[in-house]
Amino acid sequence: MRRYSRGEQHRVEVVLDGRSREGRCESRMLLSDFLRHVLGATGVHVGCEHGVCGACTVIVDGVAQRSCLALAVAADGRDVRTVHGLARDDVLSDLQQAFRRHHALQCGFCTPGILMSATDFLARNPAPTEQAVREMLSGHLCRCTGYTGIVAAILDVAALRRERGGTQAA
Amino acid sequence: MKDDAQARPASQGTWVGRPLERFEDEALLAGRGCYADDAPVRPGTLAAAVLRSPYAHAQISRIDAARALAMPGVRAVVTGADVEAWTSPFIVSVKQPMRHWCLAVDRVRYAGEPVAVVVAEDRYLAEDALEAIEVDYDELPPVIDPVAAAQPDASILHADVGSNVVSDRSYRYGDPDAAFAEAAHRVRIDVRYPRNSGTPIECGVVVAEHLPGGAGYDVLSNFMGPMSLAAVMSLALRIPAARLRLRAPRHAGGSFGVKQALFPMIVAMCVASRKAGAPVKWVEDRLEHLVGATSATGRVTTLEAAVGDDGRITALAWDQLDDCGAYLRAPEPATFYRMHGCLTGAYAIARLRVRNRVVLTNKTPAGLVRGFGGPQVYFALERLVQRIAVELGLDPLDVFRRNFVPSGAFPYRAPAGALLDSGDYAAVLERALASAGVDDLRARRSAARSAGRLYGIGFAAIVEPSISNMGYITAVLTPEARAKAGPKNGAIAAATVAVDLLGGVTVGVDSLPQGQGHATTIAQVVADALGLAPQDITVDVEFDSRKDGWSVAAGNYSSRFAGATAGAAHLAALRVRERLARIAAGALGCAPADVVFERGKLFARSNPGGALSFARAAGNAHWAPALLPEGEMPGLRETVFWTPDVLAAPDGHDRVNTSATYGFAFDVCALEIDRATGSVHIDRYATTHDAGRILNPALADGQVRGGFAQGLGAALMEEFVYAPDGSFRSGSFADYLVPTAMEVPEPAIAHLETPSPFTPLGAKGIGEANNMSTPVCIANAIADALGAGVDPAAIELPMTPSKILALVAATERMVSR
Ligand code: FES
Ligand code: FES
């Protein structure tokens, strides 16, 4: 196991949204801070830094997790996907488009984290019930929308993907 | 055809009124928003961390920052001594010798009060150094309960004031005493409203730079106004307002009123920058936000009504005690006075008595939280209406119908001064009953009750003020003191419409949006005025106090956007239109009044074929000023400042029209209580609104849903809890619970539109209604479910499962007896 000492700068290398990136940080730096302030992925938002609000959610090696609860050094060598990687060639993904259609965001501060959890969730649950969507969302706090549009957008995308035979799974 | 709304309207149609998708969304969905913590800062900007008091009430006998200053990367430590040297205490709106500084000076008065600021090379280093600052505190007895704090023997927070009661005003309208003496019934309710907050998911951010040569300070922050507070900040910093440049970034992560309370931290960071000799950035963390930012004002109310046999209310008597926390921070005691003119709610009640006392306690200073003043008032008033029905054995719907301001009576002058601009309360009620399916709900209640289940139905009728009168707060002063201070009134909104050299239209507004979608709505409004499409309009919602048109009322509060800011943008666009019509009239061969603006073209009404493109017509003002008609100025940029005519200063009898417009909402809630767990299951919730003309129905419904979710949180979950020693118990989102997708049902939303005669577009605010209506509507349903035997004063927000279980047990004991 690698040992880290305080005050020392470490090199951390990740595949960030498909591109190999590296930066230097202390061992205690949170992954959320590293992504935002070292790599410039400011779409990763921080709402509580104690693992409750979900705004900082990113997908690490295929699993949605809270970047405020992880250390950057622990992400070394991993694949990290953030909201920045959802759109392709400046075209929003089906999920992002559904959020716009259903007015699933107001201030948009909770949105990147919710998009990442929903991406992970839909990949595992192509035909979710509303209840299942709400349970997944209960790991996120949104103070603006009352969640209605978010639930509708996720269900809508699931249905659209099923219609299209699942070819679009992001 | 879900895309209909995005298409161009028929020539007679308008963009306003369509549920247009938001222009804001693409950037936000792609993670490319620019929130305050994302905005660029100068190289060399330092990071601040704030040391906060662990005690609710203590004397600071010593602060020693030597160890902290010796730590790596630490550049400065700011304490009360610096603040005393470089700033003045914040002004307070009641004349009291109370000194509130941006950092504690000598004494701390609430847990979480800022005591020192460390400025270091990064945030981690700044936070490390907090632990190295030595502070000796001599604890003093804390005062937590507002009623106890108002007693003469209470421990005093501000010795110079001599009492914790910093304001005590009584008002009388009509002859309430006679009404009470003659009344067939007196119905009374005693309630408390808790401390809670809107807790936006983005916390506060301030980047402050002290500028050399007496140039003052440059500040970038997600402060939301009201910009009247620019005066409070400048005076505290002892600089002219022009030397405090306030800027706001493109995006903000919600506010719900609470980012108003950032202003003391703006001052603190200005001082920190001055001391460190470099720009300083502070990003509030969630614990700081919960413990130290702000809170809705807690209130203790006794409300009594004089009532006839038929349920007709002839007088109200309010006795209200506001818990404003440790300092009366501007704009408090506005929680009282925002609602003052409309304390009779939706009802035609001519006689009114009010006593308002403000008490200070060892808690975080109170301030704006969405609904501001409304949740406190309606929790008492609408609980009272429910009690009137119960005590007189009436159908609550009849109590509403018999007391509503009659449909033909608008504009209606309420006794304390509100001029209710428009509405049809009875029609909204009928619509609400249909939307809720109230007959079906009553059948479900009967069935549930006969099966021994606890099922209840609650109602709430609320008048939702919007566009606050900047003079309402002076109602706290006596008429004599007011006369001495000079009148204050109005609610100035500002918007600028500019047409550029290629005919592009840019709009700047003063509303400091926090996520509501103002850019989209403004684009709709201006597109209509200029015959363009919303996509053609560039809306700039960033704010810069040096460059934008603004006045005291600017900001994101009192639901002022739709009525005031969008109205000002409409007027500014009309001015541009008039100028373009004059400029193009010659080329079109018609009078300016006959120039038609449609689909990006200008043409003479009589000759639609001979059209000029909008860009071409606008170009002349830039490229060929010599061709302008006589007297026409070059350039095309119009700023309109608009204030509602109806907002006068309080009069000599303390009557004040507290807001320019008053919307209306009627809510119906049906719910069931689980006897075993005390949890509440909402069976149906219907909310019906009249907010005047709706500018974008999708965004309006979004406001309703968001307000509803917050109202539900206030009803069932949310409270800032203090221990008896004054320590704070709600410092994380695991302790301060807010609703998740599991708790929030989908409300049935319906609208009636009675345009306001007092705003340019006929619009009123809509975003705060459910913060006012939902908590009490749910409480009324819970009271109904628990049955007539429940102690009305025991219905206390938030109605947590443990409180409900205790009441279920109490009613069961009563039944078994
Ligand atoms: S910031 Fe990570 S869960 Fe809130
Ligand atoms: S959109 Fe603002 S917190 Fe969710």
C-alpha cells in the first residue's frame, strides 16, 4: 500500500471524461476539490462536503460516488466521469435534453450530481418504476424544483431508450 | 406536439404566456455554469477561513493569533480589533444603541458568531490555522427562549440597550375593542413558528479586494440584494457607496432569501483583504451556512378573533413576539412589517389591533427566508380560521366564503393599508375545490375514519404580497420619529435594453436571479415588444453596481421579478421601439405610430410588403447618425427606472401599503397519519393560484413546486434546534433534514389569472405563496386528522413523527377514558 506524508505533493493521474489528465495535490485533498480546482472540472459542485447533498457525485470506474467523501490520491489511475463528459460534440445527451424539456432544474447547482447518479442508475435499471427513481434520487438534495421534473425526465428517458432499443444508453 | 411552445407564435400571439424552455439550461446541464466559486479570480488571491464561537454567550477576554500567524502559508489573521479600527457597526432600523460588527468585538452572542478570519495561501492551510488561534471565553448565561428573553429578569444581550426587547409597537385600526365587546364569540389561538431556512445547495461565496489609493473595494459574490444593503455595507466600511463595487456572477445556486445575509461577511472579507494586502476569497461551508448564515424569524403569536354566529370575523387582535436572534440585522424587523398592511389576509375585516415586539436571543441573527413574514402570519391566521370552524361547528369552507374580500371589491383597501390590487378569491376557492376533488376527499375521510384511521383535510387561503415597499420598515417607527427621519417609499426596478451595431438586442436587469430563469422570461417580454423572437435577445443577468442601472430595491426578493423587473424591461423595450419607429418612419413613408414591428421586420401598417429588417432600421442609429430625424439621439440604449405608483410611505395613522401587488392562493391537503409511526402520508395536495398574468407557465409552475417542497419541509421536518445552553444542534444535512424525492408528492396546480392593474405587464409574484400556505395547510390537515380533541397549541411546526405520536397517544387516552 502506498504511503503518503503530510505536506508533500503527489502526482495524481486520472482518465477524466475520456482524456488522460494529471495534477498534483496533497494527500488530504478531496477528490471534489481536485477535480474542480486542480483539473478545472467546475461542473462538479460542492453543496455540503459531508456526503449528504449529492451535488458532487461523479462516476469512478463505472460507479457513481460522492467526490467530497473521497481523496484525490485514492482516484489515482482511475476512470472518472463527470457532467462535462455527458454531451457529445456539444450536443446534450438524451438525459440532459430530457431535463431541459421537463424543467428539471432551476439553479442547476444540484443538477450535475443528479445527472451522474441518473446515468449510472439508468445503465443498471433500464425500466425503472417511479418509486425506484425516487429512491435513487433520495441520495440528492434539490431545494429548487420539488423533484417533479427530475423524476419525469428520468422516466421519460428510460422510456425513450426502451423505444429505441437501448442504443442510446449513455 | 411538445415543441409547440418553442415555435414562433402566430402574428397575433405573444411569446409571453408560453411555457418556453429555458435558455439558461444548456450551459447548466453541460456543467458549464459560472457560479461564484467558478468565477475567475486574480492570481495571488488568498483563501479565508472563519473562526466561529462555540458558545452562545460569552465575553472574549483574550485572542492570541501568534501561533496561527507562524503557520505555513498564513498571511493574516483578522480579529475584532481590526474591525473596530477600520469599520463601523452596522446601522439598525430601530434607534437602539446596539453594536453589531462583522466580527465579534469583545463579546459573542450566538454559537457560530464569527470571531476571527484567517487568510492563507489556500483553504486547507487557512482551516489548519483556525485551530491555532487561542481565544479565552468567559461564559455568560444564554437566553434561548424568546418569551423568557422578554422577561425583565432575563440575561441581557446588549447592555447599552438595557433590555432584550428592542422594539415594542402597538397599532389600532378601526375600533377593535368595540367589536370584541359586541362579538358573539371570541376565538383565540396560541402558536409558535420555528426557526428554519431555505438552505440553498450552493453556500455563500465572497471574493473581496481592497483597492489602493482610497479606491475602496471590489467584491464578487453571490449576494442577492436587496441593494439597499449596499448603503449598510458602505457605511460600515466608511466609504462612499460608489467605492464599493458589487458584482455578481452569471449563475447562482439558489438563495430563497438567505443570501441577503451574506452582507456582513462581505464587509469582513473587505477588511481581510485590506489587512492581507491581497484579494481574499471565502467559500462558506455547509456547517457555517447552517449555524451562522441566517434563519427565518421565530415567532410566538397570540391571535384572537371577534366572530359572529355565522363565522363572520369582525375584528382581529394580534400579539406577536419575534425572535430575531442576537442582533437586529438589516432589514429586520422586516419579518413583521413586510406583512403589516395585509395582516387581515384574504378577509374583509375592518377592525384590527396589533402589538409587535422584537426580542433578541442568543441565536443566529434572523433575516430573509422565502415567504418572508408570510409563513409566520399565516400559520397563526389560517390555524385560527380552522379553529373558528371547529369551535362554531361550521364548515371551514363557509368560514372562508363568508369572510373573503368580495369579488367585486378590488382594488380593496385593507385596514392596515394594503391595497389589494386584484383578485377573485371566491372563484379561486371553487376552482381549488374542483382541482382537489374535495367531495371525493371527504368521502375518503369518512371511509378512513369509520375504519378507525386518522385521516384529515386542511385548507389555507393566503394573500401573497410581492414587490415590497421600501418604506414599509419605517412603520416600526412612531409617526413622529418617521416624520423626523423623512419619508421612505417605492420599489424602484431598473432594466436596460440596448440595440447594437448589427441590430442585436441586449437586455440588462436588476433582479440578481438565483436560478428562476429570468433570462428566458425577459427574452420573451422584450421579443414581444420589438417583434423579435426570444432567441434573438441576449439577456445579461450578471450584475455590476458600477455599470448597471439599479437602485435601492434591486435584487432577488419579495417576488419582485415578474411584476417589477420584467415590467421595467417591457417599458425599456417600448422606449427602444418608439425610437426605432421614429427613426424608420421616414424610410417607410408613414407616421411613427403606424410602424409595425413583427417577425424581425418593421413595416408601415398600410404596406406590409415594403418592410425593413430590424437590423437595418437599428443600424442607422449607429452607422449613419446624420440620417437620424431631427432631435433623435444617436445610439440605441434605454434604461427605465420604474416604481409602482401605489407605494406611498406609511401615513400618520400607521397605514402602509406594504407591497405593490397581492396574489392569492388556496390550498387543500388531505393526509393520513400512521398511528404506529406518527408519519404523515399526503393523499392529495392541490394548490390553486392567482398571480395575475403568467409570463411563462412552465417556470411559474416550477416556482410553485419548489415552494411547495420547501413548505412541506417546514411543515414536517425543518427546524434549527438549539440546546438549552445555546449550542446549535442542526449543523449538517444529516441533522437539518430537508425533503428528498421520497417525501415530496406531486401537487395538483391550477391557475386563475386576474391581471394586476398596477404593474406594466399585469404580473404578480408567485414564488413565495406555497412557503406561506403549505405549512399551515398541512398543519390544519393534521389537526383535522387528530380530531377536535387535540390541543390546538400542540400543533407546532415542524410536525415530526415524535410530536405526532405524542398527540396520537393523547387523543387515544382521551377516547379510552
Ligand atoms: S458535496 Fe458531496 S455530498 Fe454534498
Ligand atoms: S435546481 Fe437548484 S438545487 Fe436543484
